[in-house]
Amino acid sequence: MHAVSKEQPQTFGALMLSSLRRAFFSIALASGGINILALTGSFFMLQVYDRVIPSRSLPTLFGLAVIVATLFLFQGALELLRSMLLARIGMALDERLNHKIFRALLLLPTQKQTSDDGLQSLRDLEQIRTFMSGNGSAALFDLPWMPFYLLLCFLFHVWIGITALSGAILLIGITVLAETLSRRPALEASKASATRLGFAQAARRNWEAAISMGFAGRLTAKWTGMNDDYLRHQSVVGTTVGALTITAKMARMMLQSAVLAVGAILVIRQQATGGIIIASSILVTRALAPVELAIGQWKGFVTARQGWKRLSGLLDAVPSARHSLDLPAPTSELSVENITLTAPGGRDLILRNVSFKVKAGTVLGVIGPSASGKSSLARALTGLWPVVIGSVRLDKAALSQWDINKLGQHIGYLPQDVGLLEGSIAENISRFDSDMIAEEIIGAAKAAGVYDMIVKLPDGFDTIIGEGGSGLSAGQRQRIALARALYGDPFLVVLDEPNSNLDAEGETSLTAALNGVRARGGIAVVIAHRPSALAAADTVMIVAAGQLQAFGAKKDVLGLPPKPVGSAALLTASGDVR
């Protein structure tokens, strides 16, 4: 509905940098203090072996112990502070992005078609937050201090430095190998996970058909195959990272022993002291510990990085929220000007060069054969699908000029696939308005002819319905969704197959609701296959093969009097509209 912002990637990156820059700087300072204080153990051992033992001075040992204990307390406090800051960054990241991601999750189908279950973005945010709050991100802040430790090793003795540098190069090589070997399997595992979860959700939605028609077992077999594929990729990632983690651990232990051996040789040759042997061993271990930890956490790092990339693409694909000038409520007309339409992300034309105009107080019936573009037209009229060419206007203003939430207040939409959300009937009718007004909810229910049905339920309007409207019949769901479309007396009401699940009483209520829209000066667009849905229509449009075939008064287009005389007459005049 809105043009994609070309500045979205910059906006996304700038948002993260500007909101978290100070926190990252604080973590960098804390990491600096931690890594400097981490030298405490090495220098304590150096002083004990080179000063305390030769001098046999207990006061010196006691003084050193007090100093070391104080420094360790400071180090512990800084590590606690860093851990808390990392957790806060993860929480802040979630707080700043969760509403944007959820909004993007809802709007993404208007921009392109997706193959996953639609919830991958929420899982990505959770994985990023978990990684940021864990040890993996702390290791990344410690890695830049490795050259500092290596420099100290060289200051102890050049051969100790060379030994430590060789070990560092080996561990860095293992890290690069972990990145190379785990990248593709991790990506495949992520795709397989999204595919299997999407299939599981689809199977759950179709459980009645699967069980009643006996193909639940085949679905289970298909799920098992998809799950095995996912586990295979996960196993490759886990085995690769696990093997490299063990290799890194063994390399570090061997390096520590190598440093002790080199130190012993230097002591024998009187080129170093005994304290340097122990101190350098501890120093090398500290220098290489972040690398070993990073390798162990590499799977989480790769997952978080892939999730970050997907989130960036998601926020790039979905237009940012507009802060348009509030336009006055539409009151006079709906005009469609030469629109050409494709499915989001698709190339095949669904509608071509469609133009028409209806005034307030009109009920427009749209008929035509299946796959002619009727439901696509409904999505274009409500702004769900952006038009490729042309425009849809309410009172001369194109839909793209409206803020999406403000526009929704003037539109009522009943899709072909009726869906209700988990919550009370009142919440569903009021579109989950936090400031819902009882009179408006009751008015919408009465306008849809569903008031009596609702109050007969045990809890009336407070009846809790399950996800998708479970607990209600298909006809009840459709009539409650009709009340939702009429809530707030929207100017434009678009109904796609509104009588597909209705009985005779429901169709009578539907006709009354459409007459009510006309009486209050609104516009109703009814897309139908069954002629009874056109009882209230005064204008009819025929769509076939994605093009407008006829448009005008019902009696002129269908050759019928204002009130239909029966289904057979309509089908004879208009052809097979099923």
C-alpha cells in the first residue's frame, strides 16, 4: 500500500547504533578493566616465586594476598556489571524491535509471498537476545585484548611470546574453520526448521480432514522425513562445532604445557626465573580463553548472525510507519482508476485496466467465474495489495496517502477465509480496541443480525473463543466477523463471499446489514458466487479473466428488476458465476 522506503537499511542500522552505542561503549570499558585485572593471578604467582619464596617474608605474602583479593573482588564486580549490561542490551534490543518486527510480520504478506510459518522473525529476535545476553558476546569483547596478552608474553621472553603467538594462530585458524564448515549446514538447518514448523501448523489447521479421510498417518510420515532432514543438518552443525571445540581445548592445553616446557628451558639456561614459568602459563591461558569460548559458542553466533540478516531483510522489505497528515473521514465516493494488480512479489497480472466509481449510499455486487480476480480486487480496495498501475481513492485521496491504522478505521473487511483471534467475542468485534465502547459493539452485532445469537451463549459477549474461532460453527464465525467489519460504521465495507456459510436466517441478516450501510451513506462491495448475496445490491460489476466486463445498475447489467425473482433468473442472465 505504501512505497518501500529506500532508507530502511540505514534507519535499521542507525536505530541499533544510536540506541545501543553508549551501552556497547560501557561494556568495552568494563571488558578493558576485566582483562587488565585478569593479570592479577599471573603477577601474584610471579611475585610469590621471585620475591616471597626467596626472601621467606610472610608479611610480604600477606600484603600481596590482600592486594590480590581486592583486585579479584573488583574483577568480579566488573564481570557482574558486564553480564548485567549484556542482559540489558538483549532486553533493550527486544524492546526496540519487537513491535517493529510484529508489525512487519503482519504487513509482510502485502509485500511478498513467504514460504515459512511467518514466525521465524520472532524466533530470530529471541535467538539474538539470548546470544547477546550470554557468554558468546562476552567472548567477542575479550578477543581484542589477545594482542595485549601476547605482547606481555614477549616482554617476559621472546620465545615465550613466539610459543604463545603460534598457539593463537592455531586457535584463530580453528575459528576460521568453524565459520567455514558450519555456515552452510547452519543455514540449511534454519530453513529445514522453518519448513517443518510451517508444515506442522498447516497440519494442525487441517486436522479434521486428515483424521476423517485417513491421511493423518501419511502426514506423520512426511513430518518425520522433514524432521529427520532438520536433525541431520543440526547434527552436522553440532558435530562440526563440537569437534572443533574439543580440538581447540586440546590445543590450548598442549600450548600451556609447551609454555611450561619453554619456560623450564629458559630457567635451566638462566634466561628466566621460576615465577615467569608459572606467570606466563597463566597469561597464555587467559589470552587464548576467549578464542576457545568463541569457538564453543560459534553455533549460537552463526544462528544469531543469520537471524540478524533475516530481520534486516524483513524490516527492509516492509515500509516504515508513515506519519501522514490526518485526512478527513471519507464521505462521498470510492473511485478505482485504471488499476493493474499482481500478487505481492509476483509478476503475473491478476487485474488489468480496471476502472469504476461508486457514490456513497451504494451497494456494489461483484460477480464472475472463479479465479477471475474478484478476491484480488477486494484486497486492492482495502489496501492489502498495492496496485502496480493506477490508484484506488476514497474521496479523491489515494489509499497510499493514508496512515494504515487511520485508514483501517474507515474500512470494514470480511475476507473469504474467516479468521477470529483468541479472545472474547467483544474483543473480536471491536477489533481489540483498548477503549472499546459497549454501545458500538452491541450496535455492530445488531447491524450484523448476530446480537440474539451472542446473548444466548453462556457468557454472551464475554464468551472466550479459541484461536481461529474454535468453539463456534463456521456460520457463527462468519456472522461475528461481519459484525467486526461493521464496527464503528466504516465508510467502505468490503465483503468477500459473506454468505458462504450462512443459512437462510443469516442471509436475511446479511441483506439487512447491507441495506443499513446504504442507509447511513456508506459504500458496500459484495463479492459473491451465490445470487442471494446480491439481494441488496443496486449496482453490479462482472469481472472475468482479470478484466471488467460490465458495470452498471443491476437491472441493466443482469436484465433483472430491482428485486431478484430467483436464483435461476440471475444465473440465466449472467451466465455461470460459480
